[in-house]
Amino acid sequence: MPDSSPTPLTPARSRTVLVTGATGNVGRELLTRLHERAAVVRCLDRRRVDPRPGIASVRGDLTDAYTVRTALDGIDTVFLIWPLLDTAPAEPLIAELAAAAPRVIYLSSTAIDDASARQSDPIVQVHADMERRLRDAGLNPTVLRSDTLASNTRGWAAQLRAGDVVEGPDIAHTAVVDERDVAASAAEVLLRCQDDSDRTYRLTGPEPLSRADQVAILGAALGRNLRFEPVPVDVAHARMLADGRPEHLVEALLAASTRRPESRLVTDDVERLTGMPARPFAQWAIDHSTEFGRRP
């Protein structure tokens, strides 16, 4: 566990930060916080994006060595999200990181079991493998292991525009964490001058929740009597494929829902890093209620 002593901060403009995954739920929130702190920020964007004030962009792919080398030029700190279900394509990336030797902050998962050689499902296995690859390369990353993101709830929006029932595979209890808290924690680590190389933080919400708990809490925020109905894995598989998701991703997501063990882990790492306690899921639901439409 990290200590609770005040953390000295490097003036933001003395940090040059490369952000990967900048168009995702955590990445967007992180860019906002880094921009507010006047950090010098560059993004590695896979697709063309609209101009973002004060933020430079390099277009390319994390698996391409030349693109990564270009994006790393003049960078001293990297926020890394690995988007693939295999770490073998990360070899060029890791080689370029090792050559440039920036500080690396890697976004991982609290579901990793450090005592186990094999993890519960493919998604957690990728995170564990990526952590190992970064350490084996001598990068000594600071690892932010995040619990289930509250923003995953956005996947229910279409169902809730049609009715009051959320159907899907059930999942074990986890301490759902607000992506804004993950981003705020990442910003503090990225901009601090304290050496926290090879350190791991576990970012959780304030209480473990089931999927039914989340649906009920969201219903309270919307003023609707919502309920969750679990569906068999084969039904969920067919529906997710029909939605256009790649089969390998569908199988990984379903493996996570069926194999990932119950977690009662709750930490105060968000508060230790940001000075503010982790937001409850109820607050996320209130703040994002307009995304789920009105009562049918």
C-alpha cells in the first residue's frame, strides 16, 4: 500500500506526456486533467481525431515501431493502455520504450492474481503478461490496476431506451470505480516528481457491487424501476455477435464474466493519490443519467 505522506508535484510544464488510448473513457478524462494542469501533452491516435486545444497528435499504431519512435521523441512520461488481446505485437513498442527510457505508467486490472501463474480469463492474462514484459525490459513501470469501470454501464443504453430490463451475462461482485477517479489518479502519478517506479496502485470504488446492484442504482438515478435479468452464455454470445463485435472479443468478455472470481477488494489508493475519496457508483449514475434516455 502506498504511504499517506504528501506527494511533491513537478510543475506540469516540465513534464512532456505521451497519452495512449486518448479517445477511450479514461483517456478522455485524463486529457482534460492534464490540459487543466498545463502539461505538455501528445497523443498517439490510431484514427484521425478532431483538433484538441493545446494537445498534439501523432497518428499511428502502437504495434508500429516507427510510429512509436516518432511519438516518443522528446517525451519523458508515457501513459500506456494496451488495447489488444495478445501481447506478442507489443514487442516493437516495448523495444522503443526501452530505448527511449521514459517513465511508464501502465493501466492494468485489479483482477490480476499475483500468486497464480495463469489468470482467470484472457483479458486479465493480457494485463499480467504486459506488466511482466514491461518489467523484463527494465522499464520498472508504475502500474495502476483499475477495477471494473463505471463507464462500462454505457453498454446498456440501447436496452434502457427500449425498456426497463437489462439483460446480459452476470458477473461477480467488484468495487466498480469511476473512470474520472482513475484519470485523476493517473494525472497525479504522471505529474509527480516522487519516484514510484515499479510500484502498483489498486484503484477501486468504495464498495463491491453486482450487476443487479448497478442496474438498481442506475434506476434510482433515472427515476425508473429497472431490473437485471441474467441470460445464458450461449444467448449472450449470439447477441454480442449480432451487435457486430469480433468473435475473439466476445469470447474474452464472456470468459471474464463467467470465470473471474468474486472480489471484495476495496482500497483507498484513489484518495491517497488525489486527496478525494473514490466516488460511489450512485454519483456516476446521477452525473450520466441523461445518456440513458427518458422513461419509455
